[in-house]
Amino acid sequence: MIVQECHSAELLTLTYSEQDWDEDSYSLFGERTDPKPCPSCGRTGFFGPRAADFGVKFRCCRFCGFHQSVGEEPVQLLPVVHECDDWPICAKAPYVWWVKPDVQRFACPFCERDADVRGKNVFQRGILVDGPLAESDHPWRKVPQGRPYGYYQRFWENWKFTKGRVVL
């Protein structure tokens, strides 16, 4: 369930087909067309088609947590930050990792330790954080919007973790 206000009528279309994904992916990465805005928050430079291990195809936004796998309804992911020594900084803020709402624990993709999403103890600050959409002064809000593919490619190349990626 998406908790933000819909930014686009596209979000109301609950189906996202493999053909849609193929077209989005080819358009962005093959033809290098300008990135589409996220249908949930309207940001550019954070949203786009992705693929994971085992051929899982989806589209998501690293700014607001919008996520939609091919053939499924959209899901609102939760923002997390693990405070390990290996956690990257991107665009002057800790990188935001997004997890599904039912996830209680996840393996940190950087240090590979198990992290409790909702748990808190005296040795660990909260992992579940407010995302860039909820923080009015989050540094990612300063990322210019509505720019062409080449601009985002150059912008994200400045950050070690995102080097060479147009979208986070």
C-alpha cells in the first residue's frame, strides 16, 4: 500500500508488466532518454527500472521508497540506515536502503552483519529512519530535478558507491 499522495495517475495502474519494464529499461539505459519522475513523489534521478538476482524485475524510487515488481501491486518500502563502518555516504547523507514493510531483520549489504530493523538497544541507534521524503532538510532534496540523463550520470559519478549509476 502506498502511503504518500499519488503524484501521477500512472500509480493508479496497479499492473506493471514485463513489457513495461523492458520498455522503461531500454528507454533509460539503451537510448539514454531523460529519467521519468517517480509516480509517487515526482522526483527524478532516483526512480527507474531495476533488476535483481534470479531475474526479478521491478521499478523503484530511492527517494521515497515506491516499489513495484513486475506483475504485482505497488508497495511502500521502509527506509533504513545501518551505522557500520562500511555504510556509504551519497550526496552528503547516509545511503538509504529500503526494505519491505514486513521485514524485521536484514543482512547489511555492506558489512553483511544481521541488522534488526525495528529493534533498539543501548549499543545501536535506530536502523529504521525517516527517509528523504519525510525530512524537509534532507540533503537529497537538493539534487536538481528535471535534468537530462547525462546530468544525473555525471552527478552520481561523484559518489563512490553510486559511481556510474544514473539512479540510486
